[in-house]
Amino acid sequence: MKVFEVHDLVQAIGRDEKCFPDFEFGARNQEILEAIDKSSRSGVWLSMDD
């Protein structure tokens, strides 16, 4: 985490606002990274459902 990300997080908490990136964004990115790894290891294209 970078200093500006911590700043944004603290500001959002102080203003009672939703901060970004949130857990949902991070979880979706993790799914994509895992699919990339699996595809790379198997040599098969994978579909990412929305």
C-alpha cells in the first residue's frame, strides 16, 4: 500500500464514504489473476464470466 492509498482510505473513513478499491474489486482481480495462472499452466484459454 502506498502513502496516497492510505491517505485516500483515511479520508474516506473520516467522511464516512465508500473507498475504492474495495473488497469486491480486489476479489475480482484475484479471480482474474488465478485464471491467468491456470490458463498459463494448462495452455488452454479460459472464459471469464461476469
